[in-house]
Amino acid sequence: MARCTAPVRGHSSAAAAAACPACRYRSRGYGGYSSSYTSSGSGGSSYRSSSGGSGSSGGSRPRWSRVGSSVSYTPAQIVSLTPFREAVEARAAQQPDLRDVFLCHAWDDRQESAKELHDLLVAAGVKVWFSEKDLGLGVPMMRAIDKGLANSKIGLVLVTPALLERLPKEGVADKELSALLARNQLVPIVHKTTYDALRNVSPMLASRSGLDTAEDSMAVVAKKIAELVDLHA
């Protein structure tokens, strides 16, 4: 009979249980295997495992996930998104009339990936501050970010090849970007590029984890943002 490896290796994740010769079938859902996780960060976030969820993760769900939601998260996503959720809750308590998100993007993406994300967010019930509708031409990007964040719970930065090309030309001061990141309001969404490429252009922005369309489709990213800013779940 196969011997359970839990006493030696632990079963803190579905992957660990799947590697156990005694529990591998239960980890696939036949025995009701479940796991739990608690972040050591200030948010004290927790998640539970579930099977059959859509998206990139192994079935984890954060405390703010909607009841009955099929969207699941990786443990890393839960840890990285928890400070943003806390910022949403804090800002909403102080200013209940804020829009949900501010969407920052490169000008070249306004009719393509940025519009796609905007439309998906709106369809999910998110109130979006979007430059195509809310900002005139010729306004510097950092000024737009600052204005948009002042009127939104959190900001989204759609990181694309076009944005990476524009960032060095924008002359973004380190102290300005650092101040924005310190607010736990700026969520990077990497699309058609990588965090390594972003790190070469803006190490500070790359240091703040967010979401990546290489892991989740744009539609799933929009659903996760919708859950992140929804205070009525």
C-alpha cells in the first residue's frame, strides 16, 4: 500500500498532494481534497482551493471573490492583489463617489488592447476612467495618471510594447512614479510583453506585481479586476 508523504513533505498545496502516491487521486477531486493559505502580509489574506475554476490558477480564491464566481487565482496573484484591495476599501470609505479604476495606456493602444480591456471592464460593471472619454489631447501621461488616480479607487497600467517604448520618452521622474506606487493604487497588467522587458525600462513599476495576459485571457483579467473593486460581493 502506498504510504502518505504528508508527515514528511506536507500537503500545503494541490501540487504537493498530487505528488503523494497515497493522496494523488484525492487531490484531483475524488476525495474532496482542499487546501488553505494565509498571507504573512498586512492584509492577512486567505484563499481556498476549488476545482473547475477558469483562469490560470490552481483553484484558489481570495476573500473578495464573488459568491459563486468561477474565476480562480494563483497564490502569487492573491498576495500581490491584496494591497490593492485594501486600497480600494480604504479609498471607498473616504470617498464613496470615486470611479472604480483609472486605465492608463499608451496612445497607440487606445483603439486596440486598451479599448478591449475598457470594454470588458465596463461589461463587467466596472466604472472606468478612460482617456478616450475623459481626457483631452496633449496632457502628459504622468499628469493624467495623477488626475485619474485622484478620482478613482485604483489605477491600471496596461503594459504593452507601445508603453515600453513611450515610457523613456515621457521623462517620468523616479520620485513621481515612486509616490504613485507607494499608494498601492497602480496595478500593472502586462500584455504582449514581459515583466523582464518592463524591468529594463521601469524597475520600480516592474517591482509591483499585477496580472499578465500570458497567464489569463484579457476577459479573465477584466473579471479579476471587477472582483477586486466590487465592494458588494
